[in-house]
Amino acid sequence: MAPRRRFFLYLRDRWWVMLLSIALLLGLTLGYEALHVETYESYAQLLVGDVQVNVNMGAVFTEDPLNYFGTQIELLKSPRLKNAALTKVGLTPLAIEEDLLKLQVARPLNTSILQLMAVGPDPVQARNFLQALIEDYLAFKRETRATTSDDIVLNLSEQVTKRDTALKGEQEKWLEYQRTNSLAVLEEEGKAAGLYLADLNLQLAKMRLERELLSQGGDGAPKGAGEGAMVPGAKLPASRVAADVARAGADSMLKASRVELALRTAERDRMSEERGPLAARSLSEEVLRLTRVVAILEQEHQHQRETELAELDRRIAATQRALPVWQERVLEINDRLSQGQRLKNNIEREQAYRDRMLGMFQNVDLGRNVQQERLSVLQAPTGGQPSKRYLPIRVALALIAGFALGLGVVFIWHVADDRFSSVRDVQDQFGEEIIGLVPRIRIPSARPREALLQPGDTRFTYAESFRHLRSALLLSPGLASGAQTILFTSASRGEGKGTVAANLARTLALSGLRVALLDANLKLQRPQALFGSPGHPGILEFLRGEADARRIQQTTDLAGLQFVAVGQLKPGEEGSLPGARMKELLVHLRAQNDFVIIDGPPILLSDDASFLVPEVDLVTVVVRPFRTRARLLRQALAMLYQRRARQVNLVYNQARPDDLGAMHAMAKAYLVGRRNGKGRWRRAAVPPPRHDEPTVPRA
């Protein structure tokens, strides 16, 4: 079942919870209003002109506006000012603590206005208290101005002295620095050291590239990447130039020898093919000689390459050793330059602070009349006016809060409760078939017999529900084969199984069938409220052998219906159904009747129902909305199947109109027709009466 629909059913059934919560909060609100003492309010406004203590004193003596107004509000609410004002109006400080007088101070957003409100039981006292508070506040501010002027002048003098001392200290540090350092020399040394360090890095990169080319078989001289190209105006060393020239001549000679060897080899091969090997003998000797020359030149070339690689390795190592030294030198020069710049910045900052403090000090006049914030009374305290009660708003809030509280209580109840609320709720959780829906009717507790159906009963929906139940049982597969014993049980007490069993028996009897109704709830020992006579022997007397089967059967107001009561339980007697005598009784009743209806005990409360389960043809479990719990019904069904129940069905008792559906609509149409027809049917909503039931009398 959808949780929202189940919650609405709970809400409809628990409407009194919402009514109770609304009444409770509304009662509390009205009670508070009735007991609340009438109070009066007095208003006043103060205007604060300037927030800064001195407009020429800068950020050192400037207070943030939010902090300033917060300070003024707390000052007005301070115990010193409030107690002084209470004393002037003849009250003690306990008046504030006991809420006889209340003070509220607020500042409208983005304004320089302070709004004051005093609330008290006497309008004159409220106004006088607010007036005295404002006077004390203004007097306190005037009192602090004189000391504030002296403090400011003294503070300015101290600040100027401190800045002079700090400025002199920074200047002495600068002079000491200049004795050991020259900024011009340091700057030139830094530039030269930086250029030389860059040159070393560039030479190191070039030598590494040259070595890589030599190791790969190249000539080791990158095109356009000579040492002299890295530093403008620089010249190659003489040894380096001689080595390059020697290497270039050796390379040219090796290339020329290889070319000549290739030509002689080709000419020898051609002549050998044309004239024979003898004709090419002289060329072969020439080829052999050139081959030896090329081998010698290649060996010399290889030796020269190894020599150059070794030389490059030595130069790379020397350059790498020199780099850290010059890097440290550059860092040292930069640190000394940075130290000098910091000293110059400190001198400039201290000079600016000193000039600013000196200018402030010069702006203070000889009378030391420092400008303060300007306070004025924008609105004098008004006469006491009755406080607004806001009764309609409070009543509306109480109604809304009560409604919300009721919804919350019902929702928590709905979540925590596992009881069924509708037929769909049962169908969604259990697979057993619901063969009957019995509507809810109101029966006075003093007249329980009104729950029984009578011949010609005018409760149309109630009577028709048992006819539907009768038809469902007669057409069920378990009873179609001739079986005739039906056990009614439930998961717990209060489900209404006794009333359902009795009315089904009466409905079957009104149909012309012979029916025996057994009250097999031995543990309950209830008085014979629906059937039978008090003191008549019953099942217990039969089980003890004190009465036979014919004697315990009682006649009822219907000709085809017999009733068998529980009987009287003797003191100390257990009262249990298991045994051959109970089976004998059931066999006798089956032989004498068409149906045997057994009103058994709840399956979870008594084992007698477990004994009857295998002896009957059909077990019907009665469930009731907002009474039967899902976990108990699940446990009861498991126990029935464990006791070898042949067939189990469900009957939904005390169903609501939305569960009944069309049957409820048909009943309404029937009642409207009876009320408006004046002896004639206004609509064909009710079928003609059956032959086994008397005609319903007309109103």
C-alpha cells in the first residue's frame, strides 16, 4: 500500500489527535493572554553624528561603525546606567531582574539612530525611566570627554617620541651598512658575476653538445656554435684553432683516400671483366695500397677523436667545479643588495609614520579640545502607550502550530504502528484471499445482541456483506467437495470473530441450511451474551461425560440454527479440547447439520485452536483495521500452516466505506430511495427480496 494513502487513512482515523493538539496550543495561548499583565511602552531616539573620535587622526583612532554602535547599545544596557535610572524613578535594581521594567535598544540598518524602548506596568514609570537613562548616558559621555582629550594628547606625544626613536635606530643601521658596503660597487659586481655565470652555463651546454656529437661519430663542431659565437667579441684559443685545422686536414685526406679507393676498385672490377685478371693486376696493387692508407687514416682519426673527447671531459669537469663558486658569489651579492634595500624601506616607513603623528599633534589646539562624536536627542521619551497584544496573530500561530503538531504526532504514530489500515494494506503484505468485507456499525455496549442479523434486517450493507461471505464460502474449492466444518479464529482478541461467526451461521440458517454454532473459546468463559441460556451444559460437560451431544445443543430464534456453548469450568480444571471426545462431538454435529461453524480462540493465545485446525475443512482468520498487527498475523498464519491447515482465508471486519467501494455506494442509493420514494423505489439499486428472506418493511 502506498505510504501516503496509508498516512491519510491514519489521519482520518486519528482526527482527534489534531483537534486535541490545536485545542491544547490554543488554550495555552488564550491562557497566557488572560494571565498576562497589561504593559506600557515608551519610545525615544538618539542621533549619533560622527563615528570617528577625530576625523584627522586616521585609522589608529578610528572605530569600526558596527563595533561603535554595538558598544553604545551595550553601554545603554549596562547595569551602571540602568540602576542609576531606576533609582531616580524610585525603583530598585530588582525591577529589571524581575522583568518589571524591560529595556530594548536597536539600531535601524545603515543609520546613525539608536531607538530606545522601555516596557513596564506603569506608563509614567516607563517614561521617567527612559528619560533618566538618556540623561545618565549623556552625562557619562560628557564626563569621559575631558579625560579622553588628555589621553589623546598624551598618546600622540608618546607616539611621536616612539617614532623618533625608531627612525634614529633605522638611520644608524643604514650608516653602519654603508661603512662596509658600496651599493654602486655591489651592483657592478653583481652584473659582472651574473654575466660570467651565464657564460659558464652556456659554455657547459656547448661542450656537452660537442661531446655528444663526437661520441656519436660526428666531427664535434656544431654548425654556427663555436665558442666565440657565445660571447660577442671573444676569440678561439690558439691550441683550439690548431686542433680544428689539423682535424679538418685529416678529415679531408681521409675523404679523398676513400673516394680514390672507390674509383680504383670500380676501374679494377671493370677491367677484370673486360680483359681478365692479369690485365688488372696493376690496378689491384693500387687498390691494396689505397686500402692500407685508408686504414691508417681511419686509425689516426679514431685516436684523434678519443683525444678530443678526453679534452672535452676535462673542460666540462673544470666548468662544473667553477659553477657553484660563482652561484654562491651571485647569491651573496644579491643578499647584501636586498639588505640595503630593506634598510632604506624601513627608514622611509618610519619617516612617514613620524610625519603623520607630528601632523596629528599639531592639529590639536592649545585647549586640547579634541572633536568627539556628536550626540543629540532626536525624539524625547513618549508617554506610556499600551503594548500591542497581537492576539489574532498569536491565535493564528497557535492554530497553525497545533495543526503541525497534530500532523507530526499522527505521522510518528503511522510510522511506528504496524497495524492494518485498509484492505489494500492486507493484500499488499499477505497472499491469502480476502473472502469477506464486513462494514463497521455502531453497537451500544449495553445491547450486544444488536450486532446479530435479524430476519428482514434494514442494515443493508451489513446484511449484504454476510451474504457475500456466505456465497464466497459456498463456492470456495474447499467446501465444494462436501466439507462443512469452518473454524473462525484471529491473531489476538478484539478482532470481532465471534460476531462474524454468529452472523455467518444466522445467514446460512436464513438460507434454509442446518447450521451448528460452537463456542470453543474455553479459556475466555464469557457470559452467554449472544446465544444460549446461562447454566446450560456445553462442551466442557460433554468432555467430562456429564452430558451427551443432544443435551448440550440449544435451540435459537432461527429454526435451522443450533448453538453449543462452552459450559462451566470447574475450579482447578485445565479445560482443553484435545481428545477423542471432541472428535466424537464434531462427527456427531457433522452428521446432524449442513455446516458446523466453530468460534475458536485466538490462535496465538490458546493451543485449543491449534488442535481444531487439522479437524476442520476451512480456517477463516478475522482481521480488523487499526487493531490487527502485521507481525502477529504473520505469526498466526505460520502457526496455522504448521498445524496442517487445509485452506486459510481472511475476513476483513469493520471495513470503512472506501474499502467497501460499490457496496457502500449501493447502500446509500438504497437509503435515498427508501427515504424519498414514499412507498415507491426511485432507483433500481436493490434486487428483489429472496424467497428465503422476508421482505424488508418500508418506512
